[in-house]
Amino acid sequence: MTNLCAAYSQGSFPWYGPGQPILWWAPDPRMVLPVSEFRLHRSLRRTLQAFRSNPDCEIRVDSAFQAVITECATQERDGQAGTWIVPEMIAAYTALHTSGYAHSIETWVNGKLMGGLYCVALGRAVFGESMFAHATDASKIALSALVCLCRHHGVELIDCQQNTQHLASLGGREISRAQFLIHTERARQQPSPLWTFDPVYWNELLPSTPPKA
């Protein structure tokens, strides 16, 4: 656990497969999502408005971390064989969660966990890790909730590690590793956000009263 926290503080993260030694990565440039630049496309806006207004839908934080990381480990991804989230990593990140350094953002519908993500947080330095979905847009809903939580608490960036077309479409962009390290050093020394989700946080992305059709 100490090694993981130290690595994240220095801009590195682990990525390896079964039977391989731990490999530490520190990409340059680094993909980040500035929360003020999150792109809320029209279709996702409609999805969030419907989710917000449905009493059977809710965002939970840290209520099922073990389930979220396990689902992330089994999620099939285009162009990726297997997973780096091997049992040893599940145990390590669960220990981080128990110590308050890893969190899950969860999309619940009718009492069922339909999607979510987990991240590492050191102060206000937030490092996105992985997400999963069992329903359309369930992981995007969780990411949107994380963006709202971060905006509300003054978190500037969510680390996305590597560039993907999906993240770029949502407002992610690359910065230099040097810039990323400066941000991380400053943000990790700031007070940690309160890791809960209040429905009022949706106001960070959505109007308090949905517009009339």
C-alpha cells in the first residue's frame, strides 16, 4: 500500500499481467480530464436528467468497492486481452480503499449495481483507474458523478493515464509529465474531499430544473 501511494505521488502507476513482474508506468504526455472542460454531449445530458429524476436510480460512493473493482477486472475491452487487475492488485487496491485512499463511484438502478468506476485519491489529486457497465451509459453516469463531486470540492483534474478516443471525446487532453507532476504535488497536499455524493452535486452539470421540452 505504501509503495502504491508513493508511486502515485511520483506520477507512476502499475500495469502488468498474470505471472509478470510489476511494471510501473509514467507516460509523457499524460492524459487528464480537467473537470471544468468535461463535455456533456446532448445524449448523455438526457440520460443524466432521466437518471436524476428517477427515484429508483442513485449514485453511491464506496458502498461496494470490492464489487466494483472485481467487475472492472472482468469487463471485456476492445483491443485488450485479459486484465491487469489481477487478484494481487485487487487486494492492494482494496487495502488502499480500507485506508481511505481508493474510492468507488457506483451507478445503482432498482437496487442493482449497474456500473461504476474506482479511483485513487491523495488529497485533491484524483487518479482514475477503471470502469465497468452492465447497462448503456452506466459507466458514463458514474464518471459524470465523479466530475460533479470533483467540481463541487475544487478538484481540478482527474488523471486518465493514457489517451483514448473515448476520453478525448469527453474533454480529456494530454499535458506534459512535468505539468502533471507539478499538479499532483500541489493537489495531494490539499485537504481531501468528502467522498460522498449528494444529489445536489448534479447541479454542477445540469440545471436545477430541467428545461421544458
